[in-house]
Amino acid sequence: MNLKVDDVDEVHARLTGRTGLETLLPLRDEEFGQRHFIVAAPDGVLLDVIQPIPPTPDHADAYTGR
């Protein structure tokens, strides 16, 4: 399940610090324009917590034909 948030760093601290959810993908920036992390919920559902960020110039250029 994807969850779009305004402050992924704050949500990451809250979910991994207080609840101890298992982190499957550490917090990171993706070239395509996401800062995100993935945790496993207690019921086994994977939760991808996402904050949109600007894509890297190289990635954006690949889609604009520059």
C-alpha cells in the first residue's frame, strides 16, 4: 500500500522509533522524484510511505528530450 505524506522524515521517525515496525527499505531519495521508505505492518501488508520531491535533472531530462 502506498501512503503519500507531507513529511516523510517525521513519519519515518514515528513509525520506526515508537512502533518498531520492520524496515524493509530504508529512507532514501529516488532519482525519479520520491523520498520514501517501506515497512511491514503487523498484518504483513507492505507500506510504502512517500513524499514527492523534484526528480534529478538527469532523470527529468530523459523524459523531456533535452
